[in-house]
Amino acid sequence: MLPITNLKCGVEIPVFLIFFSMLLAAPISSNFLIYRTCYVLMGKNESDCAKLGVNTSDTTTIALEKKVQEVANYISMIMEIFSMIVPCIVCLFIGPYSDKKGRRNILILSIAGMVATSIIRVIVAMLPNLSPWFLALQIIPSIMSGGMPTFITIAFCYLVDDTKLDNRSMRIGFLEGALGLGMLSGLFLSSHVFKWIGYIGSFILCSVLQTIALLYTILFVAEAIQINRNAEAKFFTFEHIKEMWHVTFKPREGYNRTVLLGCLGAVVIHVFAIAFTATESLLLRSKFHWDLQMLTDFASIQSIFGIMGMCICIYVLHKLLKISESVLIAVGLCANAIGASIMAFAQYDWQVYTAAGIRIPAGLISPMIRSLTSNIIPQEETGKIFAFCISIESFCSLFAGPLSTIIYTETIDVFPGAFDLIPVMIYIGLALFFVYVYTLTKKPNAVIYLEEEDKTDKSVNIDASEITKI
């Protein structure tokens, strides 16, 4: 089905709606799993189970929640493993396939899988005596359609296809902002929505939001690349994996391969650094005795200023002042390193907020890396490179979180902020690499890929002054 308008509508709205609905449902789903496990699997009184997840000082409820969580966490872990690993594998095939057959249909398919998942969750919630193990059924449509890794990959690929070099960084920043704003608002409103309309109402609302995202994509999002409809392209074939591996590591003109592999490596390493930073909530609870409300307020303020700072910095520093991506990435990494150092040794609340303020430029890191990556590869390689990157990134996130928690637990009695010194070293190392990348772009034999309409072959040699503008 073709879109109903010739206007080029972006993917920012579907991205916002999907992440808003996902984060809106996440804490409610976790609480629902505990509630259903309590009275269905463990045979406890339903009225007692309804108290779980509510702030209470009742020792009986607290003891019951600990017992129920042991069983619920096992179910959750099984679901999480499959919902992460399978989509990552599917994404490896979808990325190369989309380079040949287009982005739009795959974007629609990934959203449709999420809608089906939400509908199954509503059905399970409406059947009060159904085992919580049936919740595992909800992940099947999503993981088979690629899940979140595929959705993010294709969304970024579509945006790269639909933009030119002069506004690509800004659009990537807007997409990251839509993603972050959706996550923030969904998480912030989750508890309030649950109080108003309960489990079934909340799940129906999430289904409606995702259905709106699906309809918007079908009706308004047009294909961004030229498709050879006569070309054959099988989906599950290892030719895609071989081709993706070749494209990622093949020799390139000038220093493009060095920059590309460096960017991909930086993204993966950055995942571990972010995981360590996420553990700071444990530090704030134990060392500064912050309660849930204080943590939520702090996360909200940090996210809002981070999104605003990212958009302003990209517009002023990159679009207006023409500062190159590599320099802005290094600035963001240095800001993160300074902020993490302050957090490691912080003794007062004002120091925590100071660290958060210094970290505002860190929002530049992800969009600038994606922009730099997309600028040095041709359009027909975008899906392969982004799929490889996001799949590896998703795999690493499975191990990064537990690793940071283990280090925090082992050092809590000696130096609670010690875990924050590890990302400091990571950020400094990555910052030095991107300073090196900047020096490479000053060399006269660097190569940058441009849009197809701007070249007769796939690459154009340009001088150093032009490279720094890009």
C-alpha cells in the first residue's frame, strides 16, 4: 500500500509513539507479572497480591513480595533473553535485505509485530486465571518481526536515506530527542495512568498508541530509496551475513575504514560506559538516601535538559558554526568523563546536580557518531552497517548491566563511587580516538561519500577544508 500523500513525513512521530507506549507499559507489565504470579502460580490471596508493588511498610506484604519476585524474575528473565537475542539475529538479516528491498515495509512489519504483542498482552490481562507464562506468548510476534533492534535500525536508515549532509545531523538529533522524550514521558506517566485505568486500561492505551504509529507509517511514510523490484532477495540467507561482514571490514579509500571501524567500536564500548552510569541510581539510594520520588525527579530533569541541550548544541555548534562531528563527539565524551569523576567523589546533593549539568553536551555523542558513520558510507551500505552496529550494541547491553552491578556490589563498602571511574577511563580513551579522527580528516587524501545525485561514481575526493565542514 502506498502512502496517501506526496509530502515527505519523517519517522520521528512513530518513534515517539512507540517508545512512549513501551516505557508506559514497562513498569505496569512488571507489576502485572508479579501480581499474576502471586495468586495464579503461588496460590496466594488475590487481595494480598494486589498490594504488591505499592509503597507500604507492612512487613507481611514486603516478605510476600520477596518470595513472589523470585518466581516472577525467572519468568521475566526468560522473556528478556528471547526478546533480546532473537531480534538481534533477525536484525542481522533485515539490515542487508532492506538495502535491496527498501525500508518502509520492514518498518511497517516491525511496528505491526509490536501491535500484535500489545494485543496479546491485553487478552492475557482480560483472562484473570491465565498463567503468567502465557505472557511469554506476547513476545513471539515482536521477536519474529525483528523487535526493537530492527525498528531502531530501519528508523535510522530511513532518516539517513531521506536527508542530505547539511541537515542530517540535525535530523538525527531530532530522532534521538523524540526517542528520549518518548521514554521520559512514558516512564513519568506510567504510575499515574495505572492509578487511573488499571492494568487492562493501560495495556489497551498502549495498543492504541502503537496502532496509531502503525497507521501513520502506512498512510504517511513513503519509501526513501529506489527499489529494483525485479531483483531477487531472499530473507534468511547467510549471503546477507557474509555481505554485511564484507561491507563492514572491506578496505576503503583514504582513512574511511579506520574511521568507520572506530565509530562502530566506540558505539559498542560506549554501551558499557552507559551501563555503569545507569548504576548511579543505586549509589544515590545508598549513599545519599534518595527515595523513589527524588530519583524520578532527578532523572526527569536530567533527561529534559539533556534533550534540549543536545538539540541546541547540534544546531548552534554543528549546523551554524560548522564544527565537525569528531570534535563534538570528543567534547561530549569529555563532558561525560568530568561528570562521572564528580559523581565518583560526590559528597553532597549539589555535586550530583553539578555533574548532571556538566554532562549535558554528552547528548551529542550518539547522534554525531551515527551522522559521521552515515557520511562516510554509500546509501546501499547503510542498512548493513547500522544493522551490524545495533545488533552488537544490543548483545553487549545484555552483559554490561550485570557487570556494572557486580562491580558496584563488590566495592560498596570500600569506595561506593569506584564503579564511576571505569567509564571515566573509557570516555577519555574514546575522546582521544576522536581527536585522532579529526586529525585524519585534515589530511588531503580523505574520502567522504556524498548523495547519489551529487556524484557520478560512488565517491568524491575533497580537500581538507571541505571535510571539516562536513
